[in-house]
Amino acid sequence: MRRLSVIVLLLLALEVGAESRRRSVRSPSLPPLDPQTLYSVGFMEYGPVSLLPGQSHEFRLGILKCCVFFEPVGANVEWSVEPAFFHASIDTGGVLTIDATATNGMSYRVYANIDGKRIISYAAHVYTREENPLAAIRYFRQIGEVPCDGSNRIDPVRGTHIQEMLMHADGSFSITWIPFEVYKDYWGFFVARKNHMTLAIRYGNHVPDNFDGDGTWELVKTGASKNGYDAYHLFLREIWLGSAYGQVTSAGCGVVLEGFL
């Protein structure tokens, strides 16, 4: 009998734990969506959500219209975040708030239960400036190339400069030579440990044949500043991000990019 009681208590504890993970908040009641809208709606996000401890982000729902533009959609939504109550919370308006005590590398998944008929989700990742400076800077542009003689000078770029390299807290990146709206030339994932970095292309509109994603990285504070932000140079040695569409250039010994933090 005692053994049975213990089993019952354990089952109750598991159910309570599951319920705490599922606990959610509801948005103000709205009319249900028609079936076509219900199964077309998604999160109005163009890329990964990267947040600092203490930051908030509003998740909104919409339908992607012509090309790259979202049309907002109001809906009866039950919002939740997992893991629940673990340094993060979400309100009835879909605003995710990361607690100031959250640490670098934490990740969350936000769920939107629409009309109780369809559930969609989106990830959010936490970073800190000290432990993940690449995600903190996030936006880089190419300013030169690494010379093949091993010196520390910055050689001129052969061909078109990379105008946008984005690096996110989830370990994803994208490369664009000539930015236009949300266009990217290619994108993928990177791993940066100590001095070594590996980049792998997942997909793209233009994937250069001479890409080489394995080498070393070094982030150097230059002493310059712009609009109150400090300038940094990112040296990617033995890494070659490729050539722009329509250009034929041999692979170099590395690239130099600039970002601000």
C-alpha cells in the first residue's frame, strides 16, 4: 500500500511539472480566424532572435504578402515559452522578457496557440557581450583581405566588398555582397572556439565555388569609434568567404571585416 502511495505521489509530481512547463497566457479574446488565414499566419520575423539578459522582444503574427512584406494579423492567441519560468517570461501581447540573471547560451522556444487549433513556434537565444562578442556586434562589413605573407597589414579587397556579414547568437551567419531588402547571397552556421572558426554553408542564392570555411579568427579593438560605438576588426585567416556573383577571383588567405560594439 505504501509503495502504491509513493507511485501515486510521483505521478502527481510529474503532472504538476508538466503543467508548469505548459503554463501560458492568453491574449484578449478576438473572433476566430477563417481557415485560410489560420493556416497562412506565421511569426513576423526575418531572422534569428538574439537577446541580451534583461532585454524584451515582441513576437507578432502576420501573413507574408508580395515578396518580403508582412501584413499583421490580430488573433486569439495563447502564448507560452519553454522552459517556463527559467529566466524568461511572456505576456498576453507576445512580449518575451529575458531576466537579467539569464546567462550566455540559454535558448527558449515561444509558442503561439492560435484559436486552439494551430500551434506555431519560434526560437530565441541569449548572448552576452563578454562571452559572445560576435553576436553582440552582429553586423560586419569587409574592409580588406589578409595578406598571404603572414604580416598584420590589411590588403585591399579584390573585387566587390562584402557589405553585410551577420552573425547571430544561435550560431548562424549570412553573407551579402550587395544588400537589398532581405536578400542574402548565402547563409549557414559557424562555430567559434578560442582562435579556431568553422563556417558551413547551408543554402544560398549565390554560393561561391571558392568558399573555404575553416581557419582562425581574431577580434581586435581598433581604438576608433563611431556614433558612440567602438570599432573592431575581425580577422578571418585561412578562411575565404568567396567571390561576388559574376566575379572570378582566386581564393585569398583571409578576409578582414569591421563592426561596432
